[in-house]
Amino acid sequence: MTSRRIRRLRLAALVALPAAGLAVAGALAATPSRPDLAAAPVRTTPPGPVDSRSPFGVGSTSSSLGLALAPASATVSPGTAAVIGVTIERTRFAAPVALAVAGLPRGASAALTPVVTTTSASSLRISTAGTTPAGSYQLAVTASASGATATATMTLVVAAPGVKTFALSGTLDRALAPGVTGSLDVSITNPNAQDIQVTSIDLTVTGTNTPGCTPDDFSTTAYTGATLTVPGRATRSLSGLGVPVPARPTITLVDRPTNQDACRRAVLTLALTGKGHS
């Protein structure tokens, strides 16, 4: 076991509230007898690398270029837009980087601000048209400079007509170390006029950006409390709704007897999903 810490993670996701009898694109179908929430798994790549100050041995002196998107999934209604944060991961790499997007659905457009940068951040705005077909689309953002290339992918879900959305976001309450568990105080934002009843919130690790550091190195638990009522056009956190810490979603870095240096600087891909009804 090697001592290390993981910085606090932030994550955000969108889930969809379909009308009765409709299926969310790329998700489970709603039960026709009630307007259930069927939330597609949404991948989020938070800025949560293992703390570089931990003693993982001698570091490399080579330069590298990486790319991360947050959130890594967004759900939009036709005619609306989503904004994605783009993080350019530079290791001794100072050259200007040009960004590009591929895989947009019909009628959609993308704007990167800036599109060429010497910094480590950009913003991607994806706008859909009223005629953009419903479905799940895999988009690729590419960064290129001085012969180096990095690519990150995200999922854009265009909801079917009548589908309403609400947002989930949260911050881990502590830095992780082997055997340490952090809880997520999830905030639920309901932009709809009607109240919604959230019945479950799940958190899973779906991948990392580092070979040898896998979802098996982490364990998670789901929200285990009662149904949560979120008023229309309001945001409520689990703590604000009186949910005790033990009932909130958690993530743990599994304490193993073997060397886990592969998780050094790893960026986790998380899935935050939920179910509910209006």
C-alpha cells in the first residue's frame, strides 16, 4: 500500500424527466402508468487527480499534453444549449493549442472560447436547433499543437419532445486516501414549474484516464434515504433536505496491499444517475 491523497472532486450531471409513456433517449423507458424519471448514466470527468505531492517515486521529465471535459455528458432539449468546461492538461508543454470538435448531430453547432490558447482552460458551448433529432451522440474534442495530439470524448443526449430535465451536482467532502470514504452532498436543481420527487441517486466510477488504475480501485454507495421533494424552479441539497451524511452517495479509495502507483494523477470518470417522478 502506498500513501497518497486524492483532491476533492466536483461533478455535475443532467438527468431527464420524461412525460408518461415516453423513453429518455439512451435511457430506460418510463413506466406508462406514471411519469417516472429514467436517467441515463452520465459520465463526468471531475478535476480529481491523485495529489502530486504524494510519494509515488521519481517523476518523469518528459512533456505531455492531455485533455479533460467536465461534465462528460449533457442532456439538452432541442433548441437549447449546453456549456462544457475544457481542461488542457500540460506537463512541461507551453505551446499554443488548437481545439476542434467532431461528431455534432444535425443542426447543432459548437463554439470554443478560446479556440486557440496558451492557457489550460477553454469553454465549449454546444447549441442545438429545434430540428435536431433526439438521440445520444458521442462528441470528440481534440487538442493539437507542435505534433502532439490529445482527445477527450463526451456524450450529448438530445431529449425527445416533452422531456424535462433537472441537474445534479456535488462536491466530495474530504480528500481521499486508501481506506478513506468521502460523501457527496448532492444538489438537485429543478428548472421545471412542477415539483419533482427524486427516489434514488447513484454514484459509480466508470473509468480513469490512466492504464492500471481502474474502477475496481474505488468503491461507491448510492443515496439510501427517503423520497426527496424538490420544488419547481428551485435547488435543494441533500444537507438542506435533512439527509444525514451516512445516507449520501459515497466514494472510497480501496486500501490494497499492492502498489497502486498507477492511480497517480488519474482523472476519474464518474456516473451520477437518478430516478423519480413528478
